[in-house]
Amino acid sequence: MVEEIDALRELEWAIQTRNYVRAVSIAESIGKPAGEIKELQQKSIEQFIIEYRNPQGAIALAEEYHFTRDGIDQLLSDILQEAEGKKGFDRSQYDIKTMRYLTLEEWIREYLKK
């Protein structure tokens, strides 16, 4: 019982600090419903795409979480739709591979949609 309460606190802390990968792991270990786990998985992949711009990490997470190609495409479409017109999402970020500044949309096309 105490361990479960500790795990729930740790899960809440992981979510509050936006450590979604950790939150997924904790949620799975304590048997949270699949819908809650799926939501955390999506948030972790979104974080790797939007904040970190880490294609290798995003792809690895999608594979680990058993996302289908259609599921990934839908997630990317949702990210782009949500980003449309929002401040900050249109900013370009330097990309070391292309040696150019890319918007989120350009970055997704470069690394994930091909």
C-alpha cells in the first residue's frame, strides 16, 4: 500500500515536471489504464518533437510504444494543426544536420514524414 502511494506521488511528480518518459514507465508499473498510458506516451513523443527536436528519440519512443505508422502520421498532423498560428511554434530553430534554421513544420518534413 505504501509503495503504491509512493508510486502515485512519483507519477504525479513526473507529470508536473514534464518528465513524460518517466511518467509512462511509472504508469505502466502500477497498472494505470491503457488510455492514460497512451496519453502520456503521446506527450512524451510530442516533447521529443516540439521541444527537443530529437528525431532519433521520437522514433525510438514511437517504436517502443508500438505506434503504427498511421498513428505517428496522425500525431504529427495533430502537432502541426495545434501549432498553426500559435506563438512560438513558428519560430525557426537551428538544425545541425541541415545547417539551416527550420520551422517545426520543415523539421517534421525533414526528419519524420519523408
